[in-house]
Amino acid sequence: MDWPTLSHLTQAEILALQNRAIKRFFRHELPFSPFFRELFAKHNLNFADIKNIDDLQKVPFTSKADLAPTPEDPGKSRKFILQPDEHLIKKFAPKTKLLKILMQKVAGLDVKKFLEWEYKPVHLHFTTGRTALPTAVGYSSRDLETIKETARRLFQTMQIPSDAVVVNAFPYAPHLAFWLTYFATSSLRLTTLQSGGGKIMGTPKIIDAIEKLKAKVVTSIPGYFYHILREAVAQKRNWSNLEFAVFGGERVSDGFRAKVKELLKEVGAFNTKILTTYAMTEGKTAWVQCSEETGYHTYPDMEFFEVVDENGNRVPENSPGELVYTSLNWRGTVMVRYRTGDMIQGLSLQACQTCGRTVPQISRDIQRKSDIKEFNLTKVKGELVNLNAFYPLLMGLPDVEEWQLEIAKVNNDPYEVDELILYVAPKVGVNFENLSHEINRRVLSETGITARIVEKNLKEVLSLIGMESELKEKRIVDKRPKA
Ligand SMILES: [Zn+2]
């Protein structure tokens, strides 16, 4: 079904489509995953019994812990890959597929080759976890067609015009953001510079390219975009063609949006839309806003999203909770009832106020649960601190140019209490004492703690966060020595 049709179905039609997809996927595909065969056997569950979104609630949750490699079991994530063999195919494949296989055999063709297109992982992405070992997520050739389809939908949802020139400023790496932009632009035939980001092509050339190619669209990590925009302003560049800044990888607050828009005016870009995506490596694609005000538009034929409370019970539409993801139409690595650790305000099933699309929409503001860490700020007890709060708070402060949060031990002594050090590069001409009071007031009210604020110049902070040298900005670093 094409995206314009799919994205305007009625709620009942979407539900029927998802129920059909769940039935098919659980009956005919999921048994090919060693992990889920074990899980279903352990819980006495039958694949054929999961026929709709209600039945899905019988299936236990999965999480990063099931998937992420450990030193003892580095190949853990491989069990999530669909790996059919002759026996499993006979047992689980639908009749239509068995017939196709038979026809291959009759024609004297190689059945193994035939199945390879659908199942063999040929493209890998990795997670960019701060702590855990990176997890591999595999795409088969069929999945590469699927990711292209979802990538096109992403650009169509934003209404990127077909004459747009795109600069892909995401870092070149086996990560979703760079490749999704590549798949979208190449399959929509948009003229695109796949720059590879500051580490590959270099910031001066990217700034130049946005001007000279008259780029209408830039895709980037928000912090890096802010960095190149600030440089462009200093060099009095003309980015007046820029209509879309598309962000991925980090959260974007309203304060940060406002700050970016102010700077954009100085390079002649007065009507740039700032649109953000939501993605997770395990979900294999990303979802986007259609306008700055809306949530993320999902693909109901590719995945099923549900929201659960802290007891794991599914909550009704528009109720807050943790977002849980289930693959419906992927091969390679697949996830079922995967707890994303992302807390959302709710999932809406109503037609979008802006574009009228009827696909399930994930609310705009997302909090990452894994960013809540325990600290021993006093010798008395550990305290839970939401590090997630620092990002929007500091990104949105107009007088802060750049920042980095360091978690350390007092005197670098492993037996001492923890301390938070916030390195801040203020805007030129700003009174630092006033600024640090203001920061501490806000940090205290948002997180309940205080940080030691240290003034640094812009160059120093840029080098601390590795803006030009790292794949991912080091915004929050944990330098606590191990006891
Ligand atoms: Zn919309």
C-alpha cells in the first residue's frame, strides 16, 4: 500500500491491518528467531496463538539486557535474527512461500539463494551506547527495500520538495541517521551531498557546501548543526535557501529551537522549519514530525507501538508511559515488545491536526529513562538524578555557547562522594557570575542537585566534547574512577 493511502486509513482499518500483520508475523516469521523460540517455549506460549494486538499482551517484554552483548556472551544479539532452516521452513512458512520454494526447485534454481534475499543479513547498524557494548542490528536485502520505503515516507511526511538539494551532515558511521538520509535521498532521487559530517568532510567544507549548493535541507545531529551554524554566522554566510533543518540523535527543546532560529536569521534563513526525528537502532528506522508542533508519525504496517505503565500494563490512547516496540514487517534482526526506555506523554490515534494523516503518533516530548543515574552526592545515600534534564536546559539557554557535564569523584578519589562539574563557554560579553547563578538555579529546580560550574572558552569546550573529532558529541562524561 502506498504511503498516501496507508496514512489516511480509518482507525478501524489501521487496527485490522495491524492485527493481520501480527498474526502473519508471529505465525510465519518470528519462529525463525532462536531467541523467541526459547522465550515462547519457556513461557509455554504458542506462536499461532498470537493473532492480534490483544493477544500480544501475553508475550513477555524484552529489553536491552536481552539483546546487548556482554563479555561472556558477545553474540547475544544474533539470536534475534530470523534464521530459517529447512526444518523450520517446513514447520512455519506459509503455503505461498512453500509453493514458491517448490517452484524454485522444479526450475532447477538454487533455493538457498532465493531465501538469502529475504533473510541473510547484509547490512549492519550499531547502537551508540554510552556504557554497554555496541549492539549489532542486521538488515537483509528485503529489509534494505523496507528501510528505503520508510525513508521515503519520512521525507514525504515532512513534504520535502522534489527539487530540494540536501546536505547530509550526519556522521558517516554504521548508524541509522546517516544511512536513513542516504536511503531517502537516493531513492527519492534528490541531489545530495553525503558529507559524512565534520570528522569526514570537515566543517569548513560543509559550511561552504550548504551555501554553494543552495541547500534546502540539512540533516544533522542538533548540536553539530548549531556548531556549523555559529561558524556560518561568524563568516557571514548566505544560507537563505535553507527550508528544513532535520535533526536526529538527540532531543530538541523549544529553547534550543528558538536559539537556532535566531542564528538562522543571521545567515538569511528566515523560514527554516526545524523538524526532529525519533529513532532507536532496534526499531531499524526513524519517525518524524510533519511540523514543529506535532508528534512523530509512525508506520502502522511496519511496527506496532504500545505504551505501558510501570507495572507493564498497556495504557489507553494519549496516556503517558513507556513506549514499547514490536516489529511487524522486518526480517534480519526483529524485536517483540521491546521496552525502549523512552517515556512519552502518549500515543495518539487521532488524525494529525496539521497534515490529517491518521497513523499512530508518538507525542513530541520524550524522556529517556536510561539517563537517570544514581549518584552519591553525599555520604548518606545515593540519589537518582535525571541527566536527561541537562540537555534541553543548557541547549536552550541563550547565553550558553557550549557546555559539557562531567561526573567525577571529589579529588579523583574512588572512595569520595560524586561531584558534577559543568564546563560552560558563555556567549561573548556575558557576565559569568550572573550566568552561573542562573544555571545553578535552573539545574537545582530541574534536578534537585547543584553542579560546580567552571568557565572555559568556546574552543576549550568544543575540544572537550570532541565536536570535530568524535562521532558522537561527548556532552556528559563519567570520569569516576572505579574503586
Ligand atoms: Zn501530521
